Amino acid sequence: MMKFVIGFIFFCLSSVDVSPQKEDIVVSVILKNVIGKSFTFNQSDRKDYLNDVIITYLGKVETKDKIKYHILTWGRIWGPNGHTTGIILLYDYKKRYFGKYVLGAINDLPVKLDRNKLLFDNKQKIDCDGSIMTRIDFETIPKDIFLKCNGDQGDMYELSF
């Protein structure tokens, strides 16, 4: 049983990496330059296995130091039970990978980018207050983001490179 748990944890952690093949599809979405449109890619090598990636280009942010970044969301639906993973990707202005925030699930992803702020809502989260909206300012690239759920409670996600 312990081998299964360790194997499952390894599989989950390895599934959020941005490999060269995945990098190509992310850059293709950036090049399309269509804000808010989701593009779905089947990443499965088996016909009977669900492994879809949904990439949405949210737009560009500019830090107070005038450095520009592209922000995208990466949603993955996989496995026989339709598990989900949500990631926020940051690419520099030359379309090179900069970093990511690995979130819990697709319903944790931001709904849009507005005036340099990522906007998150709780409308699809049954355990959270649906009226709460979180705004994350990208005047500087945050090391951590905190998504409110109920009152002062929520989840913290760290920027990784």
C-alpha cells in the first residue's frame, strides 16, 4: 500500500512539470494572442485515457520595474475519474518560461486579468463563500498568493521556478 501512495504522489508531482513538448503548446497559445479564449489539447497517448490540457491566455502584466510577463492558466483533466489540476504560468516577454503557481484544482484558477490584477472568485467552490473575490496585484511578482475562501481563511500558493 505504501508503494502505491508514494507512486501516486510522485505521479501527481511529475504531472505539473512543463516539459519541452508542453512548452511548445503554451508558446503556441501566447502567439495566438487571444485573451480569454481556452484551447484544449489531448495529451493522452491512449485512446481510453482522459488527459486533456486546457490553456487560457489571460494577457500581460507589467511590474513597477516595467518588466512584462504573459500570464496563462493551465488546467488539466485526467484519469478515469476526471481529476483536475490548475496552474498559473508566467512567461517573460520573450516567451520564455519564468515560473508557476500550482493550485489545487481547475476551479482555483483565476477568472480573468484586469488592470494588472488576477481576479479569482469562489463561485464554483462549494465549501467557500461564493461572494468573496480575491485580487492579486502584479505590480511586483508575488512570491506567494493567498486565495480567500471563508473570512480570513483560504489557501496559500508559492511561486516555483
